[in-house]
Amino acid sequence: MAANIPALAQKAQAYIRLEQDTRFRSQVEELLKKEDWAELNDRFYTDLEFGTGGLRGVIGGGYNRMNPFTVRRATQGLAGYVSKAVPAGASAVIAYDSRNYSDIFALQAALVFCANGIKAYLFTGLRPTPELSFAVRQFKASVGIVVTASHNPPEYNGYKVYWNDGAQVVAPHDRAIIKEVLSVGDAIRAMDRDEAVKAGLLEMVDKEVDRPFIDMVKRCAIRPSLLKEGGKGIKVVYTPLHGTGAVPVDTALREMGVDVTFVEEQRAPDGNFPTVSYPNPEEASAMKLALELGGKIGADLVMGTDPDADRLGIAAPDGGSLKLVTGNQLGSLLADYVFGARREMGSMPPNPVLIKTIVTTELQRLIADSYGAACLDVLTGFKYICEKMREFESQKDGPSYVVGGEESYGYLVNTEVRDKDAVSAATMTVEMALYHKSRGGTLWDRLREIWKRHGYFREALISRSFKGESGLNAMKALMERLRKSPPMLFAGKKVVSVKDYLTGITIDPATGKQNKNIDLPSSNVLQFILEDGSVVTARPSGTEPKIKFYISCRTEKGMDLGEAEKSADTKIKAITEELNEIA
């Protein structure tokens, strides 16, 4: 460490000169005063990386932290790219969630855009991610930013970048933006707020987007009369987990005829998220208070959204108690309901399509097929779902997107937002629960009917972390080993094909025959298809030494559900043990 002290001190002093916010500047000044070289090294050994989605990191002073300076520098690079892509009349929309310093980071980004001659529309208060996507399309803006760290712990913040269709940036824009950001250095332009307003370059917005957004959410209803006439007959408990969902979810449902019971301890926005370890509705612990309240009042549905309201988690009654529904299960229920309701109400578009990711349950493909709809797979990441939607719109008489999502609790039930949208997914879930209640059942009852028709599906996720540089090498070696010598069996079932998304090739392990038939961008993912239709997927993280193994087991349709559950559990347990040995 001693040899690095002069370089660390030089970097810290440079940051102190560049950072205009005294709160962040003083943190580094104090560390220098205490000569805390270990902490300074963590804050300065690298620059916070601007990835394909944007920024994300721990809040604090330093080049390897989220702070006003790193936000300004990244936005300068983004502004530079936008100015080249849109030489005249460029504009940006900026929203932010409830995380600490989100409002400050959003304003800093806006003032950089303004200084670069790009008009900035900045929300006056916190708003959900789906509303940002909607606003980019409403204003016909060139680019959008939402300041959020999604469902990360409280010490994090970040921002996600959107292009002019309201979707997160994809190729070729993503890599080109990164290149521009890396070239910025310290040459950052930022405007004074009052001057920006006076020049007409900064415009504050709220109601002009809020009202159209809520109206759009309400238009998603397929059976609006059901909600209007029977909405008071369903008990809904909801928690926004201290995030942005409270106002739009409550407003939309109330105007549609449904009253929401809030988890009051989690209703107010709070970037410290005091009642949860992780503000993530995928985690059972985050839904604990909502489940307790739901049990007390006999709720028909419990819902939770993450801080930027793009992910939705739910629970529904089953056998006298509330039971959490997984992301794959809710996505399947929504697909079944949306397709079925649209067909019944005569609103099914021509060439209907469901889009899901390659690690999302194949049950959704069977559901789509049963309603005469196609199902398309894309790489993991909601931006690829929205990229496919844009492709559809460019085709004459092309496919029509109806519903889609990913296993990680993200869903989209409209075409006016181009990212996962927990607000409209929440209202659609309430409508769906009310519909099944009106027919004497629950969401779990309907899920069992789906399983009886298509076969029982159960999924599991295993994450394996590899520490340090040696761990990164071990992870790469493991993926290479799985490529060169793929497993021939999982849980006693033969591997009948191996899909390598890096090469685009499907391999028959029995014969070695290869077929280049995967029409997706290259991605370091391996998928093993078993003889019974079960799937095991290996997907390394692109930003940390970690491999995620996705397991999806299925049974034959018509099988007794009790036996099917036992069979799937046995398979998942066996596959998990085998993966533990491999990894």
C-alpha cells in the first residue's frame, strides 16, 4: 500500500478540486486527514464504470463512487454522444426515485445537458421508472435518464439510460456511449439552474406527464367494467417498499374502482429503507409486513413494488394462508389472463406475440400457443424485449406484442412503456385476481388449472460467486469446461441438446452434430435441454465474478399435481447437488 500513497493522495486532491458538493468533498478531505489509505484506495483505485445500462455504485466521495462529480462526468459523455446523434433539437427527460441524493444527481445531470445545448425535462419530484420511459415517448425526447439503483441496498444509487423509443439503450448506442464517456476526462460543462430555466433549456414537469401516464395505465384494463362494478369486493394490500409506487398505483386503482390498504410503515418514500434489508419484492423478507397485514384483514391479494416501481411481487390466498408467487408464476398467470381475456373480449390483435427471456419458464410458451399466439425468446435483460417490440413496429403487418416479461419479477402489459412496468402490471394483477374471485377461485387455483393443462413447472436459481482475480479465472475455466465437456445427464435425465449462445450453435451431444440456429446477439450463456423438457442454464455475470444457474423442471401434463410437485422437487434437489459438484 505504501507505494500507492502518493498516487492515491494525488487522485484524492484532484477529486476535491473537481467536486462542487461540499458533503462529498468533505468525506475525502476527512479521509486524507485521517490518512485512511485503505478506504481511499477503495474509493480511487478505479473509476465507477459506465456500463451498457448506465451507472451504479455506492454513494460517496471518490471516483469509484456515485456522487455529483461522477454523475456530471458520465452525463457529459452521454450529452456528447446525443449531440452527435441528434445535431439539432435534442432533448432529454430525467426522473429519479426515492434513494438518497437522487434529486441532487438528477438536477446535476439536467444542468450538464443544458450546458451542452440539450433541453432537459426534469420531474419536480420522484417518479417511477415506467413513467420515465412513457415520458421519453410523450415528449419525443432523444434520450432519458432515471436516477435509481433499482432494488440494491440503501448505500447504492445509479442511473439508467434510455433512448428515443423509451427503452434502455442497446447496440450500437450502448458501446458508443461508453466510448464517449471514457473520453471525457475533466472537461465537463454544467449550467446554473436559474440561467438554464431563463434560457428555456430546463423545464420542470409533473402533471403534464402524470395524468397521461395514469390514463394509460387505466387503458390497460381489459375488463374495466369488472373493476368498476366489483372493485370494492376485493381486498388488496400493497407496499411500495419506501419507493415511488405509492402514488401511481393507488391513484390508478382508486380511479378504476379499487381501494388499496397500504402497509403504512413502508408507504412514505425513504432512501434508507428502514424496514427492510433489501427493498426487493423478490425477497420474502421484504414482503413480511405486507403478508402480516394481508393475513390480518383477509386479503385477496398482496402486492409489493421495488423503489423505482419496475418490479412487482405478489402473494395470494392458498389453503387458508397467503402464499408468495414467483416471478415465473406471475408471468404465466398474466399471460394466461391477458390472452384469455383479450380473446373473450374480442381485442386480440393480429399475429399476437408473447416475448420472454431465455431463462424464463417454458410454461409461458405453452400458454401462448394454447391461445394461438407466438412466443419469442430474447437474451436476459428487459431492453431486449423492448428492442424486439421496436422491430415489430418497423415491419408492415408484423407481429403484435401483447404481453411479456422475465423471471426476475418484471412484466409489461402495454406498448406505451418500453421497460418493465410494475404500475400497469399491478392494476392488471388486481383485475385478474378479481376475475378469478368472481368465478369462485384464487390465483393459486388458476395456476393449478394451468399446470393440469400444460404440465407442472417449478424453477430454482443457484448463484455461485468466485472471489478476486483468481475467482474470475476459475469462473472462466468453468464455463470453458462446460463448453468442451458438457454434462450428459442431469437428475438421471439425458441432455438432448446444448445451446451455446456465445457461438449461436445448438449441439446434439449424442452425435456431436452442430446447427447454427440461434438468432440472437452473442452472449456467454450455455443451456442444457433435458429429455423431459427440463432446462438448466449457466449464465455468468458481466460485471462480477458470479455464475447464475437457472433450473426449470417440468412434468408430463395430466399427472397428479401432488406427485408432480414431488417429482419436480426431487429433480431440482438432484440437479442442485450435481451443480454443487460441478461448480
